[in-house]
Amino acid sequence: MNPNIQSLISVSQKSVRNIIGLMSGTSLDGLDVAYCKISGSGTSTKAEVVHFTTFPYDEETKSEIRKVFAQKTIDFQHLALLNEWIGIKHGKIVLDCLQQWKLNTTDVDLIASHGQTVMHAPKSLHQKDKFPNATLQIGDGDHLAVTTQCITVSDFRQKHLAAGGEGAPLAVYGDYFLFNSTTENRILLNIGGIANFTLLPKSGSFDSIFVTDTGTGNTLIDAYTRLHFPDLDYDIDATIAKTGNVNQSLLEQLKSDAFFSAKFPKSTGPELFSLTFLDNALNQSNTTSLKVADVLATLTLFTAETIAEAILKVTATQIDKNTATTVYVSGGGFHNPLILKYLKELLPFSIDSTTSLGINGDAKEALLFAILANETISGSLNSSKKNNGIPAVSMGKISFPR
């Protein structure tokens, strides 16, 4: 037997697997690295984040990624080079983290790598009838495996597409395995570059869960902040937005985009919610002379209102109103106090953090990809039919270190 296959079988038979989850989102702030201990699979999954850090990207890395990020016209050679470069870079970051945590590569059973999204193109965005939903993440898994000498599972989103999904959101699987409750309705809200939520009704049934993107999370706020304050990656603690005034004309124009009237579930990305999108809205609402702080104030409420409206629309028909409902927030947007303030005003539900469920909100996405890798290696194939746009599939491609 190929020794790589034998190693894989050995990992799958362990009672506890040490899996490093890697996540780099559309905010491009850095690589989330979570060293996790995972046992079981499916609804018997137990997970613990033992170590976690976000390794910040330097300006060179951000600049190279932005040359292709959400761009329709790119230097194709640069994309090919970047695919390998990011894979190696992520591998070196893993090795640096292991050294910091006083661990060896022999202490790692698997690496679960999301990669770096550079294009998300569901049919609703590309509008080309003969082509399917598409998405692209770079950071080659083979380069990562060889660099670290660890078995690597990567490129998760392609199977989701092939099975009939849009490639996003993927958090639903880990959300269901870890956070399902028989005592309350739970809404797992992640506010990253794009915002999405998983609805877990109290019933506990896989067929009752619902997941969708809601629209922009931090991506427009961050991009507009960088445009006017090049030394800032984002509006820290909404400091600038708090000094501005919301402009209702601009807000209404932003919310008039067809995405918000499209049926759920749906997915989107910075390809739609870009500075061009904002410029068009400013022009169409005759608000091009607004102060920077006023635009940021409006964008912040735009994020909160579209999240709240999506949650209210879905929950209107999907949950028992007599059961307590809690929204558990994770992602970078959780650190924006103005977004949280608005959500508490707009939603009739309790607002909390996934930290109260035992999972650091910043580490949640990296952990969820570790769980997906665990399912790929050790899970039983779920035979459930596709429900609400959620294909029941085993995801990820396996790369061996030698």
C-alpha cells in the first residue's frame, strides 16, 4: 500500500485528531491559524481550539493579492505564480506558529486550508446562462503539504459547487455539528468581509437548518476607510463612523440593489460590493459631496440593516416564535461596536458571542474548516438530500507531503 494512504488511514482511525485550520478571508488582514483537537464526526463531533493566532499579512502580501482580488481583468501569469506563492507562504506561517507553540509537525495530523478567495462568481453575479456557479481560492495544497510535511486538505468549495451549491457559505456544517440546540433557536452570524448566518431551529433536524449570505459585512467599510486613510486597514472601533451622520438617501440607494430582493438562500462577494458599487450609489443619490465620516456612518448602518432584515425575513417562517432565539456573533464585525449597537436595536433577539458557546469568535471560521477536513477523513457520507441550498457532501482535496 502507498505509505501516504496508510498514513491517512491511521489518522482516520485516531480517537482524537490534531488538525490545524487555516482561514484567510476577504478582508485580507491575515491568516487565521487554529490548532484544534477534534474527536468523533458528524453530530458526535467534539472540538477544542488549543492554540489560535491571526498572522497578519504584510503590505507586500496584501498588495500582491489585491492585483487579482475580485478583478475581472488580471495578469493571468501573476495569478498562477500567486497560487504557488500563497501555498508556500501559508506553509511557512504554519511552521512559525508550531515553533511559537512549541509543537512539531509530528504533532499535526492534518492541515485544513481554506486558501485565499480571489473570485466568487455565482450565476446571480456573472449572469452567463451556459456557465455554472463558480468560485476560486488560491494557495496550492500540494505546496502547503510539501512545505510543512503534513497531510493537507484544501479547496473545499469546489465540491459544494459540484453538488449544486454556490460554494458559500460553508460554515453551516460546523455550525450544525457544534452548536445545534434542543432548548433554543440559534442564529450563528458571522460578520466577515461578507456577512452570513446559519439558522439552527430548536428542532435539531438537519433538514430544518438554513444558511445564507446577507450582503456586505466589513468589506465596503474597510475599502472606503483604506481609500481615505491609507494607514488604516479598517475603521477601528467605528471611531470615524461614530462622528458622522447617516444619510438616508445614500442608504436607500445602497439597499435598492437587486441582490437584496433576490430569493434566499444566496451568496455574494466583494465583486458586487466594491468601491464601484459605492460610487454608483453616491452618484445616483446625489450625495457625492458627503463627508467621509458620513459615508462611513451610512455604510455601517447599511451592513447592520441588511443583516437584520435578512434574519427577520428568514425567521418569520422558519422558527417557532414561542421559543427563545439567540444570535451568536463571530468574525471581525463583532469588534465593531456600532454594528452591534444597531443589531441590538433592530433585532428582537438576544445578541451574544460564540465565546459564550466555548468557541473564540475570531477562531471560529478556522475551526470550521478543521471540522470539514475531519469529515473528509473520518466522517460518514451524509445521505440527506440537498436542503435549502445545502448539499450534503464530503468536501476537500487531499495533498500528501511526499
